[in-house]
Amino acid sequence: MKVIYDDETDTLTLIFNDGKISESDEIQEGMILDYNDQGKVISMELLDASMKVKDPKFISYELKEMKQAV
């Protein structure tokens, strides 16, 4: 996964999978999902990110540990 914040456009983009965008859909104002030719979401764009995210330049990454079977 890749996260890109563009200061000039104030856009936060989360890229889940590389691939060519075949279709985009604004699911709510300022939130756009991009789909590949198979209809799977490959990225999400958040417009006016600084108004919707506390600090779009800060990223916190967390891995949750899987519980082992007993």
C-alpha cells in the first residue's frame, strides 16, 4: 500500500494495488474510489484532506498480532 499527500492540491491518496484505473466513483463529497477493469477498488482519493484529516502528512502504521491457536 502506498500513501501520497499532495500539498498543492490538498489531496490524500491511498493506493491499495497498482493497476490502471478503469472507473472512478465519488461515493460522498470529496471521497473518490478508483476501480480497475475487474471492478476492484485499487485506490481512494480524499479531496480537501487537511479539512478532513487531523494531519494528512503524518502516518501511523500498526500491525495487530494474530492470536495463536491453543
